[in-house]
Amino acid sequence: MLSPSLVGDEWRYFVVSLSDRRSRLKRFTLAGELRKRREPSLA
């Protein structure tokens, strides 16, 4: 049987990794938009 604190840590890690992935994706798309604006010839 799992202890509540262990489950909490697993859940916290899961949530953090999810939000981190989302923010990383957002940062990537934002960088792509900036690059497009800076270099219209490549767009």
C-alpha cells in the first residue's frame, strides 16, 4: 500500500512536468513567431 505522501510527490512531479512541457512548447512557438517577424523572407 502506498503512503499518501509518496502519492502526493508522484502527483506533484506529474503536474510539474506537464506544466513545464506546456511552457516549453509555448516558449518554442513564441520564438518561432519572433523569428518569422524578424525574417519575413524565410516565412
